[in-house]
Amino acid sequence: MSRKRKLTDKQITELIGLYANLKIKMEKLCKAFNASDDTIVRAMKKKGLAMRKTVGFCDEENSNWKGGRSLHYAKNVALRRFKRNQCVVCGYKNSVDVHHWDENNENNKPDNLILLCPNHHREVHLKILSKSNIIKGL
């Protein structure tokens, strides 16, 4: 088991300044600090800072908003393709995300969509898990 990465106090101070700017997305913070979103959230909670609200907010009000259209439509298309509401990698059923292979939220063609649990979805975006590895397992 690998150890969780920790940010230095200097990095946390810099992170706090950047995080206060609501226009900077979590994805950019992850790249800037070469850390996962979990590491950043852990550092923020350690300093007692309130996290951005994402759940229950749609469109630009959600701090993870990247533009595009409703993911509900995309999920319905993906459900028709895969016939089950579960991660295609591990079979997790409680929370399933829709991933767009071309990262274009408007391209809801069935062959562009895949259902992933939050962990595998994050691994795809961080380039830990590749499309070819997932397709081999199907």
C-alpha cells in the first residue's frame, strides 16, 4: 500500500490562496501541486477551511462545472448500452459516473460513454487507468 502524499506548509499556503479563487477548478489545482483531489481536500480540511459546495448545484454554480449539457441524458444513453448501472471495471453499484472518452460532454454517442465508479473515473482522468486497459476487461 502506498503512502498518501502530503503537501508542505508552503504548498498549503499557496493552495489556500489559489483555492479562494472560485474560477480555478480542482483539476487545475491537482496539476499545479501534482496531487490528487483527495490530497488537496485533506490539506484543506486540516487547516479548517470550508470546502466548495458541489453536490446539489448545477451548471456554473458547481465548482467542478466544465460546461456542456446534462449528464443525466448521457447516463441514460450509457445505461442502455451497458444494461447495468455499475462500474465496468469493478462492478461497484452505489455511485456510478459517466465518463466521456473524448472529454466532450456534448458527445453522447454510446461508444463515447462508459460507466465508472468515482475511483476509476478519477484514475482515468489522472491517466492511471487507460482506455485500452478498460476495453480489455469488457
